[in-house]
Amino acid sequence: MLGDEIVRRINELGAISETSEHLARIFLSPEHRIAADLIMSWMKDAGMAAHLDAIGNVCGRYEGDRPGLPCLMLGSHYDTVRDAGKWDGPLGIITAIACVADLNRRGARLPFAIEIVGFADEEGVRFASTLLGSRAIAGTFDNAVLDARDANGLTMREAMVQFGLDPGGIAAAARKRSELHAYVELHIEQGPVLEQQNLPVGVVTAISGATRLAAHLSGMAGHAGTVPMALRRDALAGAAECIVAVEQFCKADGAGLVGTVGVVNALPGAANVIPGRVSFTLDIRAPDDQHRKQAVAEIVQRIVAIAKRRDLLLQIDVTHENRTVPCALWLKAQVAEAVAGEGYGVFELPSGAGHDGMAMIDIADIAMLFVRCRGGISHNPAEHVEPADADAGARVLLGFIENFRPPAAATA
């Protein structure tokens, strides 16, 4: 069973961490390098040529029935958040390696090459800039990030040199569209939907776009005991009404819209003072850009109305905007065929979380296969995939690879 080997390697990689108490494998750290070397060794054992590219991506190639053919690229990331789970990212790399190892054991060569990439930085923990590894591959890496500093004041440029990489060589990691047939990623769902559906795998329709806003409400601070309720301009009470309004709006949507207020700061922050200033963040996501933008506009209108009614000054700034990334129909259909081929019901769902495909779409059509995770928990030590589900994902991915039809053949 492929799942047993996958779980063993997940645990082996999960032991590589800054501390034994909490899993943390941060971009360009010593632990990151140890993990890269381990993944490269697995690739070589699977019959692949493997190397570390200019940004720290671990790259493996399994040639097709003749050298130099365009590739089907598979992969995910091997960096983590802090206090992470073991499965987010590595499952996609390790499963892809297990599939190639199976092909290699049988001496199977396909009419295309297979490349696996362990992306060096997807989470963006160290330098507050995400998708660094996949942006380098896609040729969209922003060199300005090289001057970003981590919490210790070290620039990314300096950290790369310490890691043994050349910051001036990042452009060499970029690939051309003609070199790839497609990019496909297997990943844990990071949500509870597949568990609710009692299915081990699901076919992703799109990676949801996201808009992040920073809202600032200003009222009047005052004594908690002397200002009558009717005369208050309580910024925190106003923010609370805004937050509930966001929740109610998104709950009523029914079309994949989600909204989250993740950070609230109230000032002056004393138990006996009416809050005069409050700021809060707002994250809005949907699998359709037009729907998301319309929802953002309507939510902002509601916040404006609440602030006006409560006599609060309001400022709202857009801090982040990421487009929706659709999975290609021709690729999604082949993933669905592989799911059905293993006897599972084909269930489609969007990804609310971001993935490396958001960068890779600039040079290739993309698709994703989700694997069920217990309780939908992710970015948490409780993150878990049952061995049987890991095996199901591997069998589906292997079936997809063996029956993969590049675009010309897929549309013929």
C-alpha cells in the first residue's frame, strides 16, 4: 500500500524542525536545508535526477520515453508555518515521489517527462511574502523581496547566501510555458467538506481569490461610568456590529463566499474607558472574482452605514488583492476520471486556501486534487490524514499520471 510509505516519510520529514515541541521549518533555515537534502534523496531513490535550484526549490525529473520531452509538473511546498501540522505541503511532494517510484520499479516510461518540485517558500512566514518558490519557477519573482528583513534583521539576500544559494541566479530558475504540459498539485483539503461528504478525495474547481481590508473606526474615548449609553460614540461596539454584519452577509450568500475578521485592536485598551479607536482586518474570499468584488463592495457599504449611524469616522484600505485561479477544464476532467477510476464519487469543491498554483498559472494550466483531513484541521499540530486516505490520494494521482493526455491529445 503506497499510503504506508507516504505516512512513514511524512513522519520522517515532520521530525525536521526548529524545536521538538513545535514543528517549524522556515524558509532558508538550517532545518529547511536538511529537509531539502532528504527530499532530494527520495527523488533519486525513485529514479529521478534531482537538484536544488537558485531559490531553494527541490527539483526532480523523471524522463519520458525519450529525453527532453515537455513535462507534467507535480509538487507542493516543504516550508511550514510555526507550530504546524506535518501534512500541509509535504503530502503533495511525497505522494508524487511515491507515484514516480512505482513507475520506476515497473520500468514504465511515458510520452512525457514528469517533474516534481518541492517549493521552498509558499507560506511566507519569514519575509512576509508568499509563493516565493513558485514565483521563481513562473518567472514572476519580485527581486525587491531580496531586501526584505526577517524578525532578526537579516535580509533575504543574506539568508540565501548563508543557505548556500546565489541571489543573483534566481532568474535561472524560471521555466518556459513550452516546457510544461500542466501543473497538478495534491494537497490536504484544509477544511471539513470532504469529511462531511464521507469521501477521501475531491476535485478542486478553483483557488479562491482573496481581498483583505484594514478598517479603522474612530469615535470618542470616555469614562466608563459617566457617559450615558445614548451619548456614547463607542468604536468597539461599532466594530462588533460591523463584524456581525460581515458574518451574516457571508452566511446568507450560499455561493462559496467566506469572510473572516482575524485581528481586532481597541484603544486606549483600559477596562474603565470607552474605546475611542478600533481597527480590524477583513478577509473576503470566493471562487469567482466578480462575485467576490461585488460582495466586498456590499460589505463595505454596510460598514459605512453602521459607522454613519453610530457617528464614527471610518477609513477602509485594501491591503491585499489576489485573483481567483481556475483549474483548467481539460485537466479537471482528467483528475475526475482518475477519481472515478478508483471507484470514488466525483465531488468538486473550491480551495479557500492559497496554493502554489496561484503563481504557476502564469506559465501552465493547473489542477488540484484534495485529500480528506481529519476535522478539516490545518496549520495546527492536530492536522492528520488517515493512511487509507493517503493511499487513496496516491492511487488516484498515479492513475491520473498513467492516463494523462497532454492538451493536444486531450482536445483531439
